[in-house]
Amino acid sequence: MKNKDSALTTLSEEAQLPNFIASNLRLLRKQAGWSQTELAEKVGLNRGNIASYESGSAEPSICKLLRISNLFDISTRDFTRLDLSDSAELALARSKRQAEQVERFDAYRKRKAELDHLISSSYDLFRYKRESLDKPCKEAELFAGHYLQLLELSRQLLKEHESLLGELGCQEH
């Protein structure tokens, strides 16, 4: 009878996923024409970090990996799991990342339109209810004041959301 621990160890050793962080980092840095120091400056690290990652003696934290993969316009999954020395694989990884970004921005624009409609509908209902009251009580006026403050805040947040979409270059023209 096999020991449970040895079975788990064997299983985990067999199930190891490939890790291409070191080779991909070196490859992409050299393709960009950057020294380790230049790359480090671009992602807020020091040259020693980059050297350690490229040699495989250390791996970046998820936050550092995100900064690095974003700089090279590749998803963290593709950066760590694909051998990007194949130019077709690299092109596919970049186009996939761009398609994901377009899809995400489309979802943000759609959500903005939904929120805009919701806020407008809410205000229309508020106006209708307010106009249908003959003589509103003090409580109703207090609630109306609070609602109008929330409405203004909601509109401001929506405007900020729209501004961010515009800055990212994904606003419909």
C-alpha cells in the first residue's frame, strides 16, 4: 500500500505547469531593446529584481507580474504559461489581450448606458411623484432633498466614469 503523501507528491510533480517567466521576460526585454535597468525603471523595480526573474532564481509577486505583463501588452496567464519565443504565439497572445480589452471596454460602455437610463428613469419617477403631491409634508421634503443630493452624486460619478472611458480611448464618437 502506497503512502498518501508519496502519492500526492508524485501527482503534484507530474501536474507541474510550465513556467516561462524567466525566458519570456528576457526575450521581451531584448526585443524592446531595453537593458535590465531600463525595464526595472519602467515597472518600478530595481535591476537586481529583473536579473533574479530572468535567471529564474526568484519570481515576481502577482502585482509585479501584472505591471510587467501590462507593459508588454500580454496577459499574465500567457506571460507565465506560453513560450513566447515563437513569434506566432507572441502575436496571438497580444491580439488576444487586445480583444479582451476591447470586450471589457464595451462592457463598461454598456454599463454606463444602463446606469444613465436607470438614473434618468429614477428622476422621472421622482418628479412625477413630487408633482402629484398636493401638499408634501416636511418628511417628504427632507427625503426629496436627500434624493436630489444622491441624484447629483450619481450623475457626477457617471460623468467621471464617462471621462475615464474617454481617457482610455474607448469612448464612442
